[in-house]
Amino acid sequence: MTTATTTPAPPMTANAVVIRSSVLLESLPEPFYKDDSVTIYCGDCREILPNLKMPKVIITSPPYGVGKEYESDCDLEWEYLVRGFIHASGKAMNGGEYLALNLPDRVVLDEQLGMRPVMPVVWRDVCTSGLQLYDKRIWKKDPCWMRDRWHACSVKSVSEIEEIYILRKKGVSPVVKAIVRSIAEARDAARITNKQIDDHFGFNGMSGHWTNADVQPDVPALEHWEKLKTFLGMDGRWDDEVKRQSERVRSRMTDAEWTEWGSRQVWEIRSVRANDDHPAKFPEMLPSRLIRLLASNGDVIVDPFMGSGTTLEAAKFLGRKSIGIEKDEKYCELAKRRMAQGVLAL
């Protein structure tokens, strides 16, 4: 495999632009593990992510930079990792795709600026990467303050919640644009005008969204698609994709689930009781809810900081394909064993 290298990046400050300083991959590496629904890559997600161009939802929790065994003890190296990941995600995501990010607002030590919060810098990177804040969920964990190192030695509060930021890539997916262009081509071939389409459906201006790929393009709702195909003489090659695009989030959960957690900002989910094989596992219910909330049929679930494979297991249980990326071979092996053993009921 041919690779291209860049020159080392200068020391990063709060105002520095993130520049990837290691090897940039021109294609995906060989999978560490692969079966019918799961693919695992062992490597740096900042190098691998930009090559994942399929429809996807990214669900992940990067290292927190709090001294775990797999983390660097350098604050700026942790910040560099997070910001580089954000930029790699922006390159990988298509318009309209989601990134669910479980990340705390840390204070880091900057040699030039002193102690400073990192999230304001991360938000700037989010904006410059073509992403935008779409929503936020609060994970309320069960009380664990007795085990917190700050409990008895400072006046700092003990965090009992974690934020899950839901980011969305600006723009419209390439598939939606392709469908709209096909509708426009069929319209022109049939020598039909947009006004005739609107009159046929009893709409006022909806045809412009169905036929213009450059101005607010939109796929017809499923109940309109068959009628439009017949009117324009189109074949059924886009049937599956129109069905996927027309799927509504409410169809992925019951009314009771929508009321209980789908429409609620605060999710009360117990934290993992035993981090025996990985020091920072999160409960399977967390990625399970995010998958059902954000992923349409056909979306691949991607976890760029896979760890022990919790997100992959949740995806497999829900019948979704998934990709995990992890730079530590020890945890790749752990996730591989976990996937090969099958999945447990969540």
C-alpha cells in the first residue's frame, strides 16, 4: 500500500489549526476482523475515517484524557486527538449524517495560555469541519460519588452526568441528490413541467424540491413515490432508497419508547458495574438508543474509538452492520472475541 507523509505539525495552541502529522492512508487497511455484519480495523481513526464513504452514523466516546492506561499524560496530545478526530469525521460524513459524541468539557494545561477549557476550541473545529450541533442528550448515571477521587479532598462537584452531543453534517446526501436528478431527467423526457406535477398532486411548489438538486432537494414521501413514478414513467431502481429515505424516526420505536426516552433529553441509565476487561466501558443501552434514534435502514454504525466493542455489539443485536476502529491491538482482540461469541440480549 502506498502512503504519503506530511511534515510534523507545529506545537498546538488554542488558536492553532489542526494538521494531521502522521501517515495519511490512501485506502482502507486490511480488516483486523470481519464477519457478515461487523468489520474491525486496527489503527488510528484519524487516518481511516476519511475513507469510509458509505451511509453511516458515527457513535463514539473518545478517551477522556484523565490518565487511563491507554491515554497520553499530555493534555495537548489528548486535545490534538479529539480535534483531529472531529476533522476526520467531517471528511468522512455525507450531508445529513449524524455523529453522536460522548465527550466531557475538560480543562487542559496549555503552555502558552495556561489552564483553559477545551470545548470552545472543539466547537470551532466542529464548525470548520462542516458539522453543526443538532441536539444534546444528558446521560444521568447512578450515584457513584463515593468512588470519586475528588469526593474527600476538594470542593469540586462530583459529576453524575455526561453529555452526548449529536452533530449533523451540513448539506444533503449524494443519494438524495441522485434521486432528485433522476426525477428531473424523467420529467424532461416525458415533457412534463413542474406545474403539471404540482397540479397532479394538488401541491404548490413541492415539485421544485423533487426536481432541483441544488436548492433544498427532497425525496418524495413513500405514499407519493408510486404515483410520481407512474406519472413520469420511471422504473423502480430507486425504490429501496426512497423507502429508506422516507423512513421516519418514530417508526423505529414504539409510542411508549418515544414518550419514555426518544423525545426526552435526560436519559437515566446505570453505568457499567465492572470495568474488568476495559477501563472505560459504557452501558450497551446507550449506543442502542442512539442507533434507534439516529440510524435509518442501510446506515452503517461506526465507532472510531471502539474499545471493547460495546457499540458494535449493540448494532449487531439490532440487526445493523457496523465498523469499529481501535488503535490498541489488545482491545481489537477483545472486541474480536466478543463478536465471534455472538451477542447477548440488551
